[in-house]
Amino acid sequence: AVVSTQSTGTPETTVKCEQEKMSGRYVRIEKWNTYIILCEVQVMVDSDALPAEDEVIATVDYSHIGEEIDGYFNVAKGKNVSQSSMGWGGTADKAVDGGTAQNFHDGSCTHTKDYANPYWRVDLGRVYQIDHIRIWGRTDGWTH
């Protein structure tokens, strides 16, 4: 799934995957001609879409599949991430650390440098049927 972002000024955005049983291993968030600042990204799957307990999952972190939130599982938490560049200490992993603090100076937000086509990407470790994606952005005055 690719999410193209626009600054909405709202603290949280939910992207509903309208296609029934939309699946993917990677989620990529893109923005044009500016920064990307993400404070948390949750990729939510229905519990019915989780792998069977005996299924082998190809991922670096074998300790968990995800975190249960409101009847869904956030399969992005703690997964491998990358972004086009890093600015001001805003490493890519801060968007999957489980914290939804939206003040950049609290240390839980990513930040790319000014870049022509910046992106942030999470590798879920396997293909999941994605129900929705929840995105928290910065709310302390700089809402790129």
C-alpha cells in the first residue's frame, strides 16, 4: 500500500483500505517537495488475517506478530523501517515505537530532510490483509 500524505492539521488520520482483503508486505508513505514527519504509524489487521500459530514468519523479530488495539492488531510495531533521509534526529523507527506523542521534541517522531520525493516505509515481514492504517503527525506547530 502506498499512502500519499497531505498536511491536514489533524492529530490523527485513518486510511481505510476500501478494497476487500487488500494485502501487502510493505507500507510506504510519500509526500512531494517537503518533509515527512510521522509520530506513529499503525498498520491494522483483523485477527482473522493473522497467521496460524505454527506458521513460520520471515522476519527479523520472531518474538511477536503485533500489538492488539481496539480489536485489531498493529503489525507494524517494532518492524524494520526505512526513510529517504533523516533530519534533526528523526529516525525512521520512531514511527513504529508504540508512542503517539505528537510533539517532535518528545522524541517519538520521524523527520526527513527537505527532499524532492521523501518517503517512509515499513516492512511487515510477511504479507497481511490490511484493514486500515492509522497515522499520527506532528502537532506542535510544524505540520509537514
